[in-house]
Amino acid sequence: MAWREKMAWLTLVLMVLTYGLYFYLVAMTPRTSLQQLWLFGEVSLGQALIMAVASAVLAIRAGAEARRRPDERDLAISRRSTRLAYFVLMTGLIVVGVVLPLLDQGWHIVHAALLAFVLAEVLRHAVIIISYRQGWHG
């Protein structure tokens, strides 16, 4: 498995688990604004710490491959995944910025924006994984 594919798997799994937990907890338990902000901080910090440790372990185990510059295939896969994720992000943010202020307020809008970011990143990493799995060359 390619180094960048491993990193995409790590990021995808961590995002699904951490933000899945966050959205589950927010949906299931009523919280004050400060409690929601604190929960978001805890989840984000936890994700960052796990990502840093796991990335370091993977980089040590990968050795030279982890330090190798991206080749043309890696760059093509990155462009493709980013381009697709961009459309999801823009659609989500248009909904958040144009539609939701007419229908709702407060944390619902914040959570919708966060969900748009998370969905875009999940899609981006899923496309990276699929592209490496299929041997996509652009």
C-alpha cells in the first residue's frame, strides 16, 4: 500500500470516528453553547493527537517512502480528489450561508458548516483511496 494511501486511510477513519462521535453526542444530549464548544475542542484535540502519533509511527515504519516527494500520479490523484471535494464543500457552504439563515439559527448552522467540511474531507480521502486501489493515473 502506498504511503499516501495509508495516510488517507488514517485520516478517513479518524474523521469518521471522531466527528461521528461528535455529531452523535451533540444530537443525543442537549448542551449549552459553552459545553458544545468544549466538546468540539476535545474531539478536535483528540483527533489531532491521535493523527500526530499515528502519522509519526507510520512515517517511521515507511522510512524513505514517507520522505519521497509526490510523483505525477500522486499529484494527479490529489488534484482529482480535491476538485471533487471542493464541489461538496461549496454546495454545503452555499446551503449554510444562503438557505439555513432563513430557516434556523445558532449551533444548527455551525454544525451544518462543520458537516460540510467533514463530508468534503471524507470524500477527498475516499477518492484518494479509491484512486490508489484502482491504479488511477489521471
